[in-house]
Amino acid sequence: MEFERKVIVVTGAASGIGKALAAAFVQEGATVVASDRNAELGAQEAAAIGARFIPADVGQEAGVKSLIDDVLAHEGRIDLFCSNAGIAVGEGPDTPDRVWDLIQRVNVMSHVWAARHVLPHMLERGDGYLLNTASAAGLLTELHSAPYAVTKHAALAFAEWLSITYGDRGIKVAALCPEGVWTPMIQNAPLLQQTAITTDELVARTLEVLREGGFLITTHPSTLKGFQLKAADYDGWIGKMRHLRGKAMALLHVQQGGAEAGEASR
């Protein structure tokens, strides 16, 4: 896919990966519609890069539908829909149901609702691309948050299903599965910070795969190596993840202890 003169929608565009993707697509000559729940910040960032902004809460189906309807009414079509918004909340099984429900709606159902409302338009044209931001956690796991790990597995599974089901009808699907990227999402994940890449690096890789019409977008060689180990030796992989979790939690404890010491000294 080439991006010039294409109509591209990016959710979660007020910061992080979404903001970087939207800016890159504008630079490529696309007509970009940026969206975010944070209306004030989202509008500021969109104006700065030359994108149109539509506020939307993609944790609600009505928000996703309204966004898509608005773009189709004003721009006339959607060539690429980047379902990028996501959150990281919760820890273990004791995470309250309301938090499980929230992360399920944002990290999984937003992709379902996007497909539900944009696919009829794309299928009618016989052309379209869906980019669903999942995470390397969808291929591997997440060491701090069960809800995040579970929902990112589901997001990847849904992207796979879409590609299998609609690939022969002109619809391309890509799953963005990064490891650590320097965004607010990893501020409490010091282990990921050790190998984190910039959003510019992530964008370069993403655009490369989209140009090729590919499905899986990864950012670190360790992702596929870990995925291969998981498939070849599940017990061995789980053992390695237990070790990494211990390291991750120790680093987080040190980081939190340093922050508390800093607060106490003020």
C-alpha cells in the first residue's frame, strides 16, 4: 500500500504510537483523520501535524460508529483504519470486574466495532486495510498485568481471523505487535525500558510492512525468537518467563523505591 492521497484514520492519536503514526501518514501525503478520547490534547496534536480531528471514545461502540460515519460523510472513503487506541490497567485475578470490562472494551472490542462498521464500506469497494495495534504480549505475554496479556492475545486472534476471512475479498489486515516503545505506556515497566525503541523506529517498521501488504509487524528480534521457543518448548518458555517476571518485578521495586525516596527528599 502506498499512502499518498489515501484516507487514513488513526485512533489513540493524541500521544505515543498513534500520534507518531498520524504524523508519518501526513508526511507521506495522506489525508489523515486523527481521533482520541482526549479531545483537547488530540485536537492540538492533530492541528500541529495537519490532520483533521474527531473526538471519540472507542471504548463504546457508538463512539467508533460515529467516527467512521463522520469520515465517510466528509472524506468519502476510508483506505486504512488504524485501530490503535489501547490501555494498560489491572494486575492479577483480583483486578475488579469493572477494570476487566474497561480494558476488554478498549483493547479488544474497539477492533471488533471498527471492523463491524468499516468493513461493509471496504467490501463494497473491494479494497481496504485494517491495522490493529496489539502488542508483543499477544504473541508472548505481559509480565505485570493479566488483563493486558489476555486482551492483547484476543486482539491478535481477532486480527488473524479477519485476515483469514476477508483476505480473498480485497481486505488486508495487519497486526502491530511491538515490544517496548518509548511512550507513557512503559513508564512503570523498567525491564521494557532497557530495550525500548523510539516511536520513529516503530513507525518506519510499520510503514515498511504496510507497503508490502504484510500482516505481522514486530519491532524486536526477540519477539519472534520468543514465539518460536514458545511453540517448540512451551514448558521451557514458561520457565524463562517466570525468571523474567522475577527480574521485572525486582526492577520495578527498585524504580518505585527510588521514586519514593525522591518524594521524601522534597
